[in-house]
Amino acid sequence: MRQGKLEGTIFLDTIQPKNNLYGIGPVAYLKGELLIIDGESYVSKVVNNSKMSVEKTYDVKAPFFVYATVEEWNEEILPDRITSLEALETYLDEKFKNHNEPFVFKLSGKINTAKIHIVNLPEGSKVSSPEEAHKGLTYFPLKNEEVEIIGFFSRKHQTIFTHHNTYMHLHLITNDKQKMGHLDAVEFETKQTTLHWQKTK
């Protein structure tokens, strides 16, 4: 992204197998957000400042995309003290302190509030920094929604598939599949959120 390469280099339809597939990334030229959840691919785009569209399709390209295949999950109810993204990151960092490789995780349940964004870079924009990439962000607030969140955690990939100041990259989709985007902030409902992580053999 720092080299300004925004074109679609990854065609999602070429990723195989699609069973049990999970992934996140932006649409080519930063014109939307992508989420694959259990093999189903969703694309969200900005319609206007208060409206988005969410389409189910694999016919889309991405400049970068992180994905994994998960057949079985471990799960636990998220502890009461974990009510924000910052608390979640600290919790995962400690819980998986001996796990050095990137991993995918999932959260399902109810959120009190959340803020998501969709990238929507103006046509013909050049990008050489994260600040320039964020010029076209459109934010959408959520309240009292049942959601699924797919996240990737890595201590090694800051500025690659996570932002420079976090180990996590998360996308949220509402259970009715009407809203989806990059998760910026959240307040989890106590005792109403389940954390899932990949079972290891």
C-alpha cells in the first residue's frame, strides 16, 4: 500500500478450497470491504454517508487479503472484563502468549455499540501512506446488533495485514447480513459474546 499498489492482485474466486474458509481485506482500489465467513464471501460498499450495500459474491479482487481454513473451533464465553477492542487485544496477547504464528479467531453474539468503516477512496487517488489510504473512510455506527466478527491476530504483521498500532485486524457483519465493515470500536454485551479460536491438532 505504501508503494501505492491498490489494484486487485488477488481474485477471490481463485482461493481454494472454499469450505471452512475465513478471510478479510479491502476491495481493489480501496472501494469497499471484503469478508469471507465459513466459505461465504461478502462485499460492502458505500452508497452514501449513511447507507451501505452488502453483496454476496466471489466476483471481486483485492490488493491484499488474509485468509485461513478452519474446520473446528474451540470456544468460550468472553470474560466480563473484556468489553472493548483494546481489552480484547490484551486478553488474546496473554492467552496466546506462546503462540507465535498468526491465527484467525471469531466472535459471535451481541454488541451494545460498535463503529465500523468502509474504505471508499476517491477515483484516481494515489496512496503512499496509511493517512492517505484513510482519506476515503466512511463510518457507520451500530447499536444493539447480533453480529459475527472475524479477526486475525499477529505480532509479526503490523502494517502488512494489521494497522501499525495493533496486532489485530477485524471485520464485522450483522446477522441479517445488511451491514459489514472494518471494526474500529466495539462495546461487547456482557455474557453475550462467544470467542472462538482454531482447534490445534
